[in-house]
Amino acid sequence: MFENLTDRLSQSLRHITGKAKLTEDNIKDTLREVRMALLEADVALPVVKEFVNRVKERAVGTEVSKSLTPGQAFVKIVRAELEAIMGAANEDLALNVTPPAVILMAGLQGAGKTTTAGKLARFLKERKKKTVMVVSADVYRPAAIKQLETLAGEVGVTFFPSDLSQKPVDIAQAAIREAKLKFIDVVIVDTAGRLHVDSEMMDEIQQVHAATKPAETLFVVDAMTGQDAANTAKAFNDALPLTGVILTKVDGDARGGAALSVRHITGKPIKFIGMGEKSEALDPFHPDRVASRILGMGDVLSLIEQAEQTLDREKADKLAKKLKKGKGFDLEDFRDQLRQMKNMGGLGSLMDKLPTMMGGMNIQQMGNAQGAAEKHFKQMEAIIDSMTPAERRDPEMISGSRKKRIALGSGTQVQDVGRLIKQHKQMQKMMKKVTAKGGMAKMMRGMGSMFPGGGMPKM
């Protein structure tokens, strides 16, 4: 997300260098570039106008402190205004009501409402430790009911059955009654969608809203529809008292116009973003972190949270104890590290959250680097899988004939096997330094050996 915007903004913000002060003249061209970058990202025109005016107002006449260059001072202002447009901070779900708290999902057909209902159920169960029931009030699409039942089974939450002969209001009320009897904390009601906003659809969802009195009414919208997403959200907000927005398919949107327009046009916060098809691919929306990513500064906090949720602590502790005892970092451990990285969404997901602007690498170069590295990591895993357990534990025993067998089994060349063994030796040396003074920094510098050609993409 935001790849195109990040590329354009990082280029335009480099123009302000060597100035002692930010003036109307020396920021004019940069502001024009910023305006064009936002319009190309499909940000709504009223939002672009207000954003550029506010940046100009704050930047003109700003004295540059000794610790900042004019470019840094301007970036700081742009970042603050990006945060202001998207909301000052993440707004959590307001579920502090008498159980069950009802969450009503609204949106157009194809926006990903049902999938998002399953993701939200998993989020509430795993991260908020809530008991959850899901129910489908979509009596127009039989597949929607079955889909929600399947998702409920996958994420381990209660599914309340419904069928096409029932009325949406009756379904929702029956689910809430059942949830009360079972002492369930949260009921997620998935409503019917249409291909466009129509009065019949709005009447029906208003009736469901009146009958269920939800704690949260969330509008689910496809991020790839750009500023249309904000306009549709406004139409729903005029008919329903929305409490927040969930942007879906964010991973397929290189522009980011919806994220920058929705809050400004509806006045409602973006509470979550969907970053893929998997049931865990739903993240709370943090405007400050997103602003950092737009400006190529990375999002290290989200990276840390992602690591905490996906990394296997038991394996990490086991490896730490093994290294403390002076036992070597073998190829089994090496493969575990590769797999844990894959569980975090692969190298692309990691690099997406790392700072990019400072290194001067554009989005296309970043994409090429990611692609080459992902391919290289898959090849390394295939090579290790083709070894015997004894060979993984003791790579020193891998002779020329063994290398040929491993290469044949993994569909690679003998020199690829040799390169992996060499890289593993370098990793072993780094692991010994981790606990030493400055060890982690040395390890990060040495990580370059894992990339094709022996060099890590320059950050």
C-alpha cells in the first residue's frame, strides 16, 4: 500500500535542501509535487486542497532548528498533517457495554464483509480474549451464510445458523438472545450487501440497526476503489450512525487514496485494515505508523507487534539456550529462521515496514530486491530440505558427492549448495557475536550474506 505515493513524495521532498529557512518561494515547487502525488494516489480533491493549504500555512516562515535540515523540517510538518487527516491515533472498538456487545457489519457487495467478519472474530478472540458469536443476516446470498459458517469453524468461534426463509431482523435478534444464554461477549452481525447504494438496502440495514442497538457499526469498504470508497462511506454514514471504517484489500492498493480520504469525508475513524486473505490478516489502523510508511520511514512498531504474534517463542528460547551452552547454530536452526520469516508474511512484508526513503532506493528497485531475495530464500529452504538430518546437524560432513545428491534433490546447482553452506558458516559466526558487545549491530550488518550476490538492499 502507498507504494506510488511513497515514491512520488520521497522524490519531491528531496528538493528542499541547503535552505536556512522554509519560505513560500522555496516550497512552492515541492507543494505542487505533493499535490500531484496525492491526486495521482486518488485522494479526494477537497482533502488534497485542505492538506496542501495546511502544510503551506505551517511551513512558511518556519525557522529550521540546528538539529534539522529544511527538508527534515518540512517532512516533519507533512507527517503531522498526514496523521491529522487520518486521525490522531488508533481508535479501539467500544465494547464496554452489557454483554453481548453487538458489532454490525455494513458495506457494498464484494467489499469483503463476510471475510472481514471472520477476521474480526479471530482478532477479538485471540488479541482481546473475548468469546465471539457470528451470524449472517444476508438472506439473499446462500453462499454468504455457508462462507461465514466455514470461517467460524476455522477461527474457532460460535456460529449462529440462519436460512433464507427468515427476516434479517429476526435472525439478528435470535442470535443476540442465544448469545445472552451462552454468556457470549460479542456478536458480529454480517448484513447483506448490494452492488450499489439503494434505498431498499438502507431501509433494511436501518431496521436491523434499530433492533440490535449495536455498540459498533462498522462500514467495510474496498481500499482499491480509491476516493469512491470515501464517497460510499459518506452515503452509508448519512443513513446509519457509523462508528468506524474497515478498509479491505489494502495489500492490493498501491495508491492509498481511500485511507487518506475516508476520515476527512466521513468524520469517522478507520479502525482496521485488511492486508490479505488469511484470517489473521487484519490489523488495527494506526495513523502515525501509516504516515511514517507513506514517507518511507518504515513502521518498526508494527513490525515488532507482528513478530510477537507470529514468532515461535518456544523455538526462540530453545535456540537461545542452545547458543548459550556453546552448541553450534546448525542448518535445522537456519531453516527455522527462514520459516519464521515466512510466517511473518515473507520478506516483502518485512521490507514494507522498514525505512526506504533514506537509502534513495525507489519502489521498483525495492520490489526487484524483494523478489530476488524471496526466490533466494525458497531455494535455500529447498536445499536444506534435501539434506539428511545428520547433514543438517553437521554440514562439515557434506562432501562433493553429497552436494551433487542434494543439488539433484532440490532442483539446484552444486555451487548453490556450496554457497548455502558458506552462508551458514557466516551465520554461525554472527550468532556467536549476538551476546557480545555490539553483537546485534554486527549481526544486522552481516545479514547481507543471505541475499543474492551477498548484499542486502541498501536502506
